[in-house]
Amino acid sequence: MLRLPRHRWITPLAAVLILGGSLAWYLAPSSSEASDAIVTHVKRGTFHVVVTTSGELQARNSVKIMGPAGLQQAQVYAIAIQSLVPEGTIVKQGDVVAQLDRSGIAAKLTEDQLAVQKADAEYAKAALDSALTLSQAREQILQDSLAEQQKQILKDQSTYEAPSIKRQAEIDLEQSKRTFAQAKSDYKTKTKQAIAQLEVAGADRDRAHNTLDLAEKLMAGFTVRAPAPGMVIYVREWNGEKLAQGSQISAFDPVVATLPDLSHMESVTYVNEVDVRKVAKGQHVTLGLDSDPTRQLTGTVTSVANVGEQRPNSDAKVFEVTIAVDQSDTTLRPGMTTSNAIETATVPNALFIPLEAVSIDGSTPYVYRMDGSRVVRQQIETGAMNDDDVVVSRGLSEGDEVLLSIPANASELPVVHLSGASPPHAVPPATDRPAGTPITPARPDSSTR
């Protein structure tokens, strides 16, 4: 009997192994696809929903450095800043902070001085006219009194005259008395008239003097001094830009700068209309400083604007949010830029994955999950999300591996639907297919999560 050498059985066995390996590789092409993709694990823990914004520090309380008061009364409605100390300058009470342009008020001061001269002349003229008028009235009274006395003598002499002459003397005396009485009455009226004219002229004169006094006080106020010690911080105009040399202050809001209380700071930020509904008073905030990225501060939302506004150079509607800084630090300065992480919600014991791992088909979210050596398209149900991650309410378990990118053969992968959820692309009912059967059914060993 012919026997094969004992080592010859290796050749058929090797052929079987090579064939089995090739078949396995052919039947599981998704494993190589997954090996090339970036995979992440489903994590469990406390999930924080955070709204991140940029803000700017400002003092919660500050003393305003005001321009001269009474600008409206002086009919001066805008004044240019001629010079201004650098922002951040430490000043003592009474130190000069700014010089305002006096050119406009100087011209008005000249006009007011001329108005005072004119008003004084008008008053003097009114006084002279009144004195002359009353003097003439007194002279008329004296003449009428003498005329009455003469008529009285003539009447007395007509006692023995004819009745007609006697009657004429009586009539002349009566007319003389009436004229004298009218002269005295006119004198009283003219006296009142003179007093009224002097009062009007005096009021005009006082008004002119008051206007001049106000202008002179305004002129003195054009040298703006610090009302208290502190650090000078510029204020912002309506367009968001800070006041500087050459800017104008308004008579309705003549604030030149402020002296902030650096012991209590707050960050003012603006949240877009999509995220503002999440932000509420009392929420915790973590603040970072652009000037010192190694430092972190904490704060609390103290106010959320009810009405949105459109910031300069932006088309989006935003809402102002104020955040009180908990720490008191003398190194904090108004105008410093902050990064604000507003914690709007917290989900304890949550499952979450990166946003990049989720793909949307219509309105249904999916992930590409590793199921052993293959990849399946897993339907999930999502919850809260932040800038990086999203909570998975159903469809995944802790530790599951999901792909961060869509594989090239995504359309060929089996789909695993959630239990009780309708597939997004259902096939119409037929006699041999129940309603709601997936277009791409899951493999027999795929469990519905």
C-alpha cells in the first residue's frame, strides 16, 4: 500500500484555512470600513448645557464725571471734547479730567453780554420815561388845582351878579373840579403804568443777567474735574464707540467719563435670540479672561433683557445679559474681554455622544454603531445638547462605539430602529409584508434598542 508522507496533510489544511479567511473577509466588508473611521464611545455622566458668549467687564457701580450743568438752559446742545486724560489714569478729587471746546460758548457769551447791555439800557429808558410821565402828571394836577381855586373865586364874586352870570360861574367851577379830579385819577393810572413798564424792563434785564451768569458758569465748567478719586474710564456713545478727544457730549447726557468701583464688577454680554430662551436670572456662569487664559472666575446671571436689539455692524437680533462676578479682584479692569459659559441646564446620569456622530435623515437622528465586527445604522432619540455633545435618550448604551463620520457604504448598512418608533421611510402595506416593515431590515442577530 502506497502511503503519503506524513507532512503532506498540511497542504489541504492550508487551502481550507485560506478559503475560510477569504470568505470571512468577503462577508464582513464593514469591518475594514470601521477600522479606517474614527470611533468614539458613548459616555455617561452629568451633562451640562452651556451657552457660550463673549462679554466685557464693567463696574457694577460708578461715579459719573459730568460736563457743565445747564447746557439746555443756555441753548448749547453739543460740546466737543478738546482734550481728555488717557483712559485708566488714576486721579484725585479735583484733578482735571477734560477740557471742552469753548468756541461755541464764547460766541454765546459775547451775545449774552450785548443782551445785558441792551436790557440795562431798556430798563434805564423805561425808568426815565416813567419819571418824565409822572412829573408831567404831577404838574398837570397842580395846574388843575390852581384853576379850580380861580374858578372858586370867580363864583364867590358873582354873588351879586345877574343870575345868568352867577350860573355860569357855578358851571365853570364844577368843570374845574372835575378836571382836577380827573388829573389826580390819571396820575394814579400813570403811576401803575410806569411801575408795570419798569417791572417788564426789569424782568428782561434780570433774564439777560441770569443768562449771562449761566454762560459764565458754563464757561468755568468747561474745565471738567474729577468729583472723587478713582480710575478714569471712558463711556460709550450710542454707536458703541468710546468717547475720545474730538467726540461730542450731549446736553441731554453730558457724561464725559466714569470713576468705577473696581470692587464689584460685572460682565455685559449679548445672547442671540435662539439661545436667550435658555438663559434665566440666577444661572451659574464660568468666566474666562482673554488677558489671562489661565484664570477662571465665577458669576451669576443678574438680568436678561426683555427686548432684543440690533448691535452695530450686525444683522442678528441679540438680548443684553448682565453677569455679576463673584470675585473681588483689583486686577480686574473695565473693558476687559471675557468668555462667559452660562450653564442653562444640567442633566444628571446622562448618556451623551459628540454632535459629529449624529446624522439626520429627514427629522430622524441616526448614528453608525459598531455591532461586533460590523457597522449598523442605529436610530436614536436625542435630548439636550450643548456646543459639543448631545444627550441620547434611547438607542445606545454606555460604552457603545459609534463612528464620528459617515462611512462610504452607509446606504448598504443595516438599519436598527427604536422599538415603538415608526421607520422614517415605511413601505406601503402589502399582502406579504406587514405595514411598517423597514426597507432595509436588520440582520437576525441585531437587537432593537
